[in-house]
Amino acid sequence: MRDLYDTDFYSWTLRQAELIREGRLAELDLENILEEIESMGRSDYRALQSRLEVLFMHLLKWEYQPEKRQTRHSWERTIREQRKQTRRILQDSPSLKCKIEVMLPVAYKRAVEDAAEETGLSPSTFPKERPWSYEQAINPEFWP
């Protein structure tokens, strides 16, 4: 079974599903099944972290380059999309809510780095600490 996992992941997944349906649990590739389940959880965590980073970066650009808002409608679309996707991830994986406080400082730090790179502004232009609460950042009515 290990060979199939390494050479044809899709076939491996179908085979694992077949074994479960047939009740042949002793034949399951448990080691790799466990690895895949853990990976799915890490994937949701990383997706949420990434959505927050992009949201914060665009909120920073929105706030610190107001003169470019009219020509950058994509900023508004991106902010709306990140908010929507953040809510969707948390709806699908509500246990990640307890991880948000850990994610926020990292996401904001990376957002500052990316905003500085994209805008050409110095990183010191932006506040060291996140200027809005998480609730503000994901609120569809909030625009700094």
C-alpha cells in the first residue's frame, strides 16, 4: 500500500475509501491516512493565516495610500474577498477561532513587510502594532 501512496496518490485514496466501505479496516494504510488528516488541518490553519495576511496588507494600503483608492478598485475587492474567505474557513473549521489570537501578530508583521514592498513605503510608516481589532478587520462595514 505504501508504494501506491508514493506513486499514485489518487488511486491510493480510492483504495482507502473502498477498504473502509467494505469494513476491511485491518488493511488500511493508517500511517499515511493519519498523515493526510493532520495535513488537512494544517492546510486550513495556513489558509486562514494567509487570508489574514492579505487582508491586513490591503487594509494598510487602503489606509496609507488613500490617493490610490480610486485607481485600485482591486484593493476593495481583495479586502471583501479576504473577509469572506476568512469567515468561510472559520465556518468550516470553527475550532480555528481559538488560534486567531496567535495568528494575528504574525499575520500583521508579514502584512507590514508585504505592504512596504508593494507600496514602496518604509515599513516604519506603518504602526508596529495592528491598529484595528480582528473584529474590525473582518467587519464588512469597516474601512480605515
